[in-house]
Amino acid sequence: MTIHRPGLPGDLPPAELLWAHWALVAVLEAGTEAEGRGVHRTGHWIDGEGLHLDDCGCTWWTFARAGEGRYVLYGEDESSGVKWHEPAVDMLAQGPDWLPYETLRDLLAGMQLGCVYWSENGSWARAPYPDDLDDDGLDCGISRFTERRELLALLDGAGDDCGCGRDDAPGRTAVRLLDAAVRGELRPADLEALAAGCSCGHWDLPAMLRALELSGLADRSRSAGVRG
């Protein structure tokens, strides 16, 4: 899926699908040590506020649920020209009343925000942009979750530090886990099997299970009575 520069609301996949993609990365990267770093955490993770990514330099983003059928995506990539544009772009213009305005306005006041998108009942939207705005950072920041090739590389890369090697074709495990996550049927047993196949201790199973609980990626398997 191509993301334009600047991004268009139609460039983004359904919010639930974007959530599944991002959340799976967060689950596979979960680590007990990283959980205690708070605002100093980097990589991809999930907590009580939602999904996050931060590369400690060029890009940071948050993706949060805001009620039934409602999501908000906000952050910044260094490629964004929104906050530097003259005249100023009101990133919250036409925003619904359920956006986390206090958080967003604090970020705006600190010049830390590059763009804001929101989704309600399956439709994405954002504030209007001037015609001469070149980029809002959405592509560089979020394409890793919307382009399948990039996403699979990211998922496969989550195990790069594992010294046990792979007994299947490169990417096969990532595809299997991704398909389960998209269906809402990623089970604790899937993560247990991943960890059990590793003798070098790369996977932090307790942290992964905590992240899975927060993600909701196992919800359908539970409702179907699948043992997990």
C-alpha cells in the first residue's frame, strides 16, 4: 500500500489491520528489561496507552484506541514539514471531540508533533493541508506497517539476535504469525512454541505474553474456546 507525501487518509489500511500489524511487531520485540525504561524506551512496544515506536532519533509514533471503532495515530518523522510550515498548519483542525487533546496540545506546545490522523467507524481523516506542503512524515514513519514486504522483514528481524538458526524457509514463521494476528487468533501457545524452539534465550516469553494480553490479538481464539 503506497503512502503519498504528504499522506492521505486513504493511504492507511483499516485501523484494525494496522493495529494487528504493529501489535505483532511489539509482541515479538517485548522484553522485561525494556518495560522498565518508560519514556526512554526505543523500538516497538505496547503499553496501557497504546502502541508505540521510537528510534531514538528520526521518528516516533503512538497509535491508540479511543473507544469502540475509534483510533488515533500521531507522531513525528524528521521528514515532516508540517510544524515548520508558514503559515502554520492546524493539525487538530476538524478533529472529533474524542481526540486526546490535552496530550496533543502538550506535544504541539513542545514542537514535538508532526501529524495527527484519526479513524472512526472504518474511515481515516486528518486536518486539511496547504497545497505546497511537501511531506507530513507519514510515509517514512508508518510504511513499515503498511507495506507487506517491509512488515515481514521487520517481523523476521525481530529474531535476528537469536543464535539458534532457522529450520524453515526465511520468513515462513513471520508469515504464519502475521496471518494469525490479523485473524485475531494469535495464541499464547504460538509464542510458547517460538520460545521453546530457541535454546539461546533470545525470546522473553513472559514479556511477550504480557504484550499479547494488551494487544488483543488473541481475542478471537479465546471467544472460540481455543486453549491458549
